[in-house]
Amino acid sequence: MTEMPRAIGTRWEAARRLGGYGAAASLSLYLAVKVVWIAAAALGHVPADFGGADWIVLNAVTVGMSATGIALGLVLARGTRWRIPGAPLVFFTWVASGFLIPLMPYTLVSALLGAGEEDTGGDAAPSWEMALIGIGFTGMAIGLAVALPIYMRERWPTAFLGRVCDRSTTAVRRARTAAVFAAVPTAFWTLWAAGAEVGLDPAHRDLVDLNARLLLGDSALWALLGVWSVLAVSSARPNMPVWLPTALGFTASGSLFAWGGWRFAVAVLRPGGYASAEYPIAAVALNGLAAAGGLLMLSALLASLRTSEEPTTSVRAGKG
């Protein structure tokens, strides 16, 4: 994406700063809990179904992820004053927004329905730790949802201004391939969310409770939004503002990649004797397809944006 910073107005700038700093501050609470857990594990206090080394490694990974998220919030708050290279910034914001923003509808609905309130046994974390974790995730998600589109609108205005225009054949092919990749896991997530048991391991079907079905439905919803977004830009619908499929597609594709990649790794490595509700081969295949579909969606969006910038670039070159 061509970088052409453009003024966004003082109110939008204030909102971006508030969102960025709020995201960083919120996730700092989550980071603190994880550091406490690692320190406790070093002293021998680990959940009964985890080994000490597995628990420390797992939490060390999340410490690194949360530290990256805090840095990301600060970058968004500072705006284009910090000249961060575009490629790593896009990747980390893509993954972070994919992990967190799609959980907002799930969090709201699950709170209304009282999902996830069952007793988890003697190894349940203290309520204050779970409260800090919840605040950390929710605050980071809201902060990203506010600060990220404002930042990207300021730094890459062509991705958010104007209407959808003609797209290259490369973008069309990638969009259609991404839609096919995402369709398979989306179909299973939708069926499981509705109560179907096809593809589920009979020994672990009880893991698909109300909370799990809400998560599956949320994943299916964002996958469908991602498919719609890339097909919308690849079909060049002339009356559609470009910001809508760009913003939705960026977050939805990040959700497929981030959560699909995370679940794929867990299904392969199986830390702490992890067991999935679906058959192991299904968990690996479906999450692998989801991650690949998300990556193809982002590729299709970027190819479409590059195509939209070419006429402007050509005109400028001609005037020069």
C-alpha cells in the first residue's frame, strides 16, 4: 500500500490516541497476570493437567504476544509520528485485530446468555485474575477497533477513501480461492454451532457446550464476512465505498489466520494432553484451511488495493 499520510482532524486524532493508549494499558493487566503465573509455575504451582515446562512455555508465548500488543497500542496512539515500516506493522495489526476484535460479539452474547459460568474445578484461577484477563482482552479489542482504522485511514488513505474500482485478475483468483478454503471450516463451524455432531469425536462431544457453540458461531460469522469482503472487492461493485470491505476483510481474514493458526498449532502439539472436540485429523485439516484462507484473503485485498492505486500513480508520472 502506498503511504500518503493525510490529515484526519483533531477529533479523530484524539480518538486514535485514546484507543491506542487504552489498548496498551488494558493489555498490561493481562501481561501482569501471565508474569505472575510464570513465577508461580517456577515455584511448582501449575494446573493439575499441565506439566511445569509446558505451562511455562505456553505462558511465555502469551507474554511475548501481549508485549507485542502493548507496543502496537503505543504505535497506534503515536500515529504517523513514528515511521514504523509498513510490512511488519500491517502483519502485527492484522494478527492482533484478528485475535481480539471478532471476540467482541461473542463476549456480548455470552454475557447475556450466561455462557462460560460453569464450575471449572479446583484449578480455576482466582476471580481477580480472571477479571484482569477479561479487562485486558476487552480493552485491547475496543482500543484496536477504535485506533486501528483511524491510523490506517491516516497512513494509507487509498485503502479507505473512494469507491470500489476494477480489480486485477490476480485479485479475483485469490479471492475465489480464499472463499473456497474458508467455506469448508465455516460449514463445519456453522453445523456444530447449530448442534450437529458430524465430525465430532464421540469421546469429547461434551466439550461442545453453549460457550463453545457461541465461539463456533462467532468464527463462522467472521469467516462469512471475510468471504463477502474479498468477493466484493474482486467483483468491483461500483457503488460500494472501499472502506467497508477493506475494514471488514482485514479483520475477518486476520481472525481466520490468527485463530486458525493457533488452533492448528495446538492440535498438532497437543500441550498438556490437549483434546479437541473434533477428530484430531479434522482439527488439523479445518484449522489449516482456515489459516490458509485468511492469508489468501489478505493477499487478495492487498492485490486489489495495489490495482486501485495504479491509475493515480500513472497520472502523477505523466504530469511529471
